Amino acid sequence: MLNKKNIKLGIAPIGWTNDDMPELGSSNSFEQCLSEIALAGFKGTEIGSKFPVKINELRRYLRVRKLSIANAWFSAYTITKPFNEVDEEFRKKCKFLKAMGAKRIGVSEQSYSIQGKDLSIFNDKYTAEDSEWAMLTKSLNWMGEIAQEFGISLTYHHHMGTVVQTESEIDRLMSDTDPQLVSLLFDTGHLSYCGIDPLTVLQKYIKRINHVHLKDIRPDVITKIKEENLSFLTGVKLGSFTVPGDGAIDFTPIFQALADADYIGWLIVEAEQDPALANPLEYAITARKYIKEIAKI
């Protein structure tokens, strides 16, 4: 199975406090989040909304818990904003991540995104025009060059409700960007959510995947979302996502494919749930035990 020397295992803070819906987990402190991440047996995390913005302060909190920063989300608006504005914010985030020792920045195009809107996640998604695709892919190549200046790799996060959601959209993004500048963030949950077999995408793009989100789904909830034309965030509240080992995805062949490809990098458990209904520490421990059992890491 996976080579322990090649893998770092982390968990995202969104299970403790949801960045898109701060009311979910509002009482959970940043310190609690980091302490429970370490207690559950993980070695790192991604940047959350409650994390200190002062580098030395964040380093201190991480150091005492022996944790590292793996990645941070970056909302890009390359289609709808002047690129100089995107460029400025992107450089700031890269500078911060470099100081934290991170090697990845997860970019998601948020122009026309409905992931945070009260719209049907399955019926109201925007489809980009050819001219907009050209702007997006050109900008991503440019941003990939900028990231490399900081010793960081740009990894693109396909996401429900955005212009890169479906398998054909992922294919187009991969085809129209430079493999040396743009990699893929492989997210098992978002692929399964929209009916894509994660293993198919993993095998197709394994050489360009440099960051992994391990997220599970509850199909009955997703069926309800589809049948009742519900929004993405409504689905989160209902429990569309959960941690590996608690949902419907079989991760055994996924871990095997990563092992066969000698994947090197982070595996990040991510499951945005309502912490009042899904205790973050308990679910983190569940995920850690499952991964140890299935992936032997």
C-alpha cells in the first residue's frame, strides 16, 4: 500500500468551523481545533478562517502541537475581475504560505459560483463560455508561474457549484493548462457528489495530482438535494458530506491507485458538517482509524 515516507496525513479545519457558514461551529475555538487535530493523530491541516494571520503567532500554535500547514484555499475571479487584482491577492497568499512552509496553494475559480447561494446546486450551475475558458486557463498558467516563484505549486480545486465541476470541465481544464504550472487537487467527495467515479479521474490524471482531499458522501442526502432542488450549503447542513469510513465511497481502490503511482504529498481529510450534529473530534478519530485500517498509514 502507500509508502508512509511519502505521505503526510492531515485534516481540514472546516469540520470544526465552516468558513462559508461561520454559524456552524462558531463556538469552537482555533486552539480547540488544532489541539483536537493533533489528538486524533493527524500531522497537519489547511488554513481556516479563525487561524491567526500573524506568521509567528500561527507558527507558535502549530509548533507546540507538532502540526504543519499543508495548503490554503484561494478564491480566484479570473473571469470577472481585472487580473492585476487577482495577482495582488494571490501573491499575498503565496508569500504567507511560503512563510508557513506549505508547498501547495489550492485555487478555485469563483466567478459565477453558486456554492454559497440559495440556488439548486444541480440545476443552476453556470457554464462558462469559450472566451471565459480562455481567460481562466491563461490566468491559471500565469498564476502557476507566480506560485513557483515562491516555491509553491498551484493545485486546482474542482468544486460543486463552480465553472469546473463536471468531468468534462475537469478534462477541459487539464487539457488547456500547462502540466508544468497547473496540477489537480483530487477531491473524492466533490467528484462523487456530482456522479463521477473518483477512481476514473484519479487514474486519468494521477501524474498531475499533487494534493488529495479525502471526503465521503451520504447518497441519500444527495438524492434529496437533487430531487428537491436544494442548495449546496443546505446540503452541508443536512449532512451531504462525512469523513472517510462513514459514507458510501470505497477508498480501498483509491488508496491502491495512489500507492501504485508512488504518490508523494498530503492526504487531507475534509468533511464540512454541522459540528453540533457531528462532533469534530469523534469524526476525526473515526477517519484516522479507517485510514490506518485501509491504507496502512
